[in-house]
Amino acid sequence: MMKISMIVKETPAYRLTVEKSPCAAPADLWHIQFIQEELTDLLPTRVSTYEFFMTKEELSEVAKALTLF
């Protein structure tokens, strides 16, 4: 399985990307990255990355929590 990347939000000054890729071990663990970029002239000038390691069940709980509001 490969890395999946999706731009969640993009404006001329800001971009938020989520990346998901499988871990080598254990087999049921995923590497999740939220990448926040401040942009100037559509180029990144500041980047913050937030990393998590989660199972499919944990990812489902996060998705459920985000849609409750």
C-alpha cells in the first residue's frame, strides 16, 4: 500500500495537507501527518508537521469525533 495525500484546505496564504501511509510493523498501524504550511506567493515559508501513529479503529474514532460538531 502506498502513501495517500490530500489537501484539506488551501488559500493563497495557507495550506493544510493530510498524509496517511502504512507502517512496516505492526501491520495494522498507520502513520498520519497533518502538514500546515504558511504560503507567500504560493510557496511555503513556514511548515509545521504533526505526526501520529494510529490503528484503523483509532482513525475511525478520530473521524467520528470530527463530524460530531
